[in-house]
Amino acid sequence: MQNNKNILLTGTAGFIGSNFVPYFLEKYPQYTLVNLDLLTYAGTLDNLKECEGNPRYKFIKGNICNRELVEYIFTEYDIQGVIHFAAESHVDNSIKNPGVFIETNVNGTFTLLDVAKHYWMDKPFTYKMPYQGCRFHHISTDEVYGTLSLDPNDLFTEETPYAPNSPYSASKASSDMIVRSYQETYGLNTVITNCSNNYGPKQHDEKLIPTIIRKALAGQSIPIYGDGKNIRDWLYVLDHCKGIDLVYHTGKEGNVYNIGGRNERTNLQIVDAICTILDEKVPSAKSYKELITFVEDRAGHDRRYAIDASKLENKLGWRADENFDSGIIKTIEWYLGKYKTSENN
């Protein structure tokens, strides 16, 4: 990989990207990072305050579907790598309004790929001289694989057939396929990572873990879908960022890598663990567990996701630094700071 590169990051005012940017800036002093983000409800520049004064970080507000803008950024900054986070990602919203998911996740990914191909390549399988090795890294999700049985040995691997069940996961599966097609048809250097459920600082308030913490602190009922026995594999966000870094730099071209935490929990176990910690850290007259309320299940709610991350572990040497017990304490402490600050304002 060349030094002193400008890398285009998309959607990094959101949860995972805003954890990735400070980590990446600090680790690679030879990179300038250009963040293209539309700042929808899910992204905020407050998430990137620590990067604002950094001369190697640039923010551009705009839509990844705007080809003219994407072409301008490639030319103006001589982009030599793309790490593509931008996506509509909340399943409930995709059920209510699927059109915007197709537009952003499918058309937006296509626009970025096509501009990169034209900027870096002379013709299929022939990179222009200064752009040898320029790579497009697409961030995806385990939800493209559908749902698993309750057998603990049943895990998503990179060979699991795609079977998306929501408009969100279908749009992500579509974008993965477009990335693959640019690799196979044009020889664009791509990698894809599919991750399990992330948690940690800076996650949007609507997601499960921030919702549990926020509702508990406010003394409001904590809503849990269905019977609460849906299982997810939880990955601490900084471990995910380290996996992305590893795949971007050392992953094999044209390959898919699954990133998972090996931390399966039911939603009931999650809410129980959080309430137990809150009972200790912010004691109330009654246990926060008394606020747990079961609500009507989400349409098409997948029962279980879990990732086999052994390819990433064995081929590239990745290891998660946090298990759920350590990661959830760090997460709760961050949200306690956030919600207490907002109370005082």
C-alpha cells in the first residue's frame, strides 16, 4: 500500500464509522480521511468532535447517490481507497419505508463503485499506474444470511447462502452482489466484511442497548419484542473497527470476511445484564428489571444470528479484545455520561 493517501470514508458520522475515524486517524498518520455523509437522523457531527481540528480529516456533507459530487471528491482529493459504511440500517424503518433503503444502499453503493472504477482503471482488470492496489472495502451485515436454527453449532460462514428477510437486509444483500460483480466483471479490487450486531459508544438512541439504558434511567417501561428470546451475536464496536482495518490492509482481494463477537445473547439476557449493572451503579427505589415490558413482535423478526469468525481469526489473526461482560460495562458508562449530560442541559 502507498503512503500519504487520501481515503474516502462514507457515512462515518454514524455509529460504527464515528468509532472508526478517530482510531484510523491515530493509527495511520500517512492517511488523510475524507468523510462523505448526508447527516440523516442516524448521523451527527457531535460523534466526530475529537477529529474536527485534525488537518488530516475532512468532512463533506452530501449524498453517496450524487454521482457528480462523488466524481468531484475523487478528482479534488485524488482518492486512493474507499471504506464504505454509509447505509440506512434500522430494520423497523425499512419495514415502514423501504424505498429509501433501496436508494441509499443499492444505488448509492453502485455510484461509489462505478466512480471508483472509472477513476482508478483504464479498462477491465487494468488499473492506471498511480492507482495500483487501490481498494474498495464494503461494510455489510450478517442479516443478509437470513436466520439460523437454535442449534448453537449452526453459524453463518462466508459460504452461507444469502436469504435476506427484511427490506433492509435485502438492500444490503443487493449491494454486496453489486460489489461482487465489479470484482468479477471489471477486476476492481474489493473486499466485503459482514458483521454481527455492534454495540458500544455513539450508537443511535433508537437501537436496543441505548433504548434499554435510556428508558431505565427515565423510569419508563423498557420495550422488548415478542418473548425476548431472539438471539444475536454481539460485537463491541472497536473490535469491529480493528477487524475492518485488518481486512482493508491485509484481506485477500475479492474475499468476504465475517466479523463476529462470539457473544450470543437473547434480548432478555441483554436487558437483564444492563438492569443488573444499572441497579448497582445508579440504584433506584425498585430494580430496573420491573420496567421490562413485552411488546408486539417486529414483522419478519429473525430468530437467531451468529457468526463464525474463524476465517478472519485464522487467516488474518484477528481477535476480539472485549467479551460481552467487559464491553457492556464500558458501553453503559459511556451512556451514563451522555444521558446525565443531556439531563443537565
